Amino acid sequence: MARYKNITEPDQWGYQVRVVINGTEHSRYFSHRKHGGRRKSLRAAVEWRDEKLAQAAKERTRFRGPQSNNHSTRVAGVSRVIKNDKRKGTQYVVYQVFWMERGKPRNKSFSAGPLKEVTAEMEEHTLKTAIQFRSEYEQSVLGGNSFRPNRYRNWRNERMYD
């Protein structure tokens, strides 16, 4: 079955190939009639799929490039991001914290609020909370303790930092 991964037969007249590469779907239909029968259309579908996957493998990079300076907080694992909510047409100031948990990347977002309404105090509180969150993670890793991110559920109303 793995030989025909990403290939389906949606109807009796051909095969459909769908491959997602870097978040973009590449799709093509292979008609039995146009390719001279079921076997030949399947062979053409497999060849096209394999070419697309080989092309994607050449373009793939292992690591992302460096972040632009406008997102940097100069604190490892903490980034400032402007997020867009397309439904509401609103932009939000968000501080994201990244860490590893049992070998898997994790993140937590601390939203300061809508870009047009954020005060300096709100943004400072959000940044300091995000930095404290990351600092507690690092201390727990160095000390061999378990990290408890749930402690920050009520971060807007509590001051978690010194």
C-alpha cells in the first residue's frame, strides 16, 4: 500500500495524486483513457508523485534561517510577534515562548492585546511574564525538576515575575 501513497482512484476514469509540500497542495489527475489504460495511468501517476517528492527533497532545509530583528526580544526562546486575525481585521501583540518537552517542541503565547489598544505597561507585563516563564523552564531543566507551565494560567491577573 505504501507504494501508492498519495494516489487515489476517485472515479472509474482515472487516478488522482495529491502531495503537500511546504504547506501547498500539488494535485494532478491521470485519466485512464489519455494514458492508454489503468496500468499506464497508474504508472504515470507514480512517476509524477515521485518527481514532485524528489523536487521537494532538494528544496527542503533542515533549519530555519535567523529571525528578523523586529521579532527579537534578545532573550533565548522568547519572541515578539504581531499576529493578524483575518476574521476580525485586528492585529495583536503576542510574546511566544518556545521550549522542548520530552523531545517535542512546545510553545506558549502571551497576548498583550490588540495592537491599537496595547499600553506600554500591558506590553511590559506580558514580556516580563514570558521571560519569567522561559526562565522557570530553564531552571527546571538545569535542576532536573519537572516543568509546570499550567502555573501561568492566570498570568494576566497575577504578577509572576520579580
